[in-house]
Amino acid sequence: MPKNTKYIPGDPWFICDICGFQRRRSEIRENWKKQKVCADTCLEPRHQQLSIRPVKEHTAVLGARPDSTDYLSDPSSTTLAAAAANGDLTITVASATGITDGDYIAVVTDDGARVWTTVNGSPAGAVVTITIGLIGAASSGNTVYFASSLGRVTASDL
């Protein structure tokens, strides 16, 4: 029991959750862990490292695409026989000879961008189905590149 046990209205006795000593309510504080502790000896501040929030990193490269056909190991090309609109999943080419299911294909759009995707199924005559819709319109006569595999960098290329 503490030395001064006399009654003080509105200031009852509490027991510290850390040390177990009896203290008056006026000498008790609540710490960051919601414990009732002695204000002078047992109260410790929350460490700053517990308040750190991770920063989300945006690592995706949006709209990335190669700028030439150098990435194709055996490039071939043809042209569009009919115009294609933004979002089209089929293109009509002048010649589908050599184009097979799974080939890599690049359609040059009117703004000069190359939309890279793969052939989805065997061509039906001159109509080629692609996996990703066109990003932009392409006029008749625009170049279409295709190859069965993408080129890889080897030690001799370095």
C-alpha cells in the first residue's frame, strides 16, 4: 500500500500494467498499447519505425513496344489489304503465305506505332486473327511483320 492512503475525491487508485505498483489515477497514463502505466517511470513513446508505411512502386512500363523488326529472328513482311480499325482482332493481309498459328506479328498503325501480338489460329485465306486488338487505326498498304520466333541475345552478340 502506498504511503499516502488518504481519500482524494475523483482520484482513485490504479495498478500499473507494467510494474504492478499502485498509483493515483492522476499519475497513470495510457500508452500506445492501450495499457494503463505510470506516467513518470513506465510510459514509453511509440517507436517511429512502427509508423512507417511502404511506398507502392509502379514498375510497369506502359505502352512499351520495340521500335524495329530487329527483334525478329527470321522476319518476313506483307501489307494490309484492307484498313483495320482501333481494337480490331482480325486483319486482312495481301498474302498470308508463311503466317501460322502462334507466330509473332507486328502491325504498323497510321501513327507509325507497331502493335506487337501473336497470331491466334491459322489464317483463313487472307484474314489473320490476332491475340491483342489493334491500338490505333491502320490503313490499307501498311506493313505487317511476322516471324515464328523472337530473336535472342547470345554471348556472341555482346
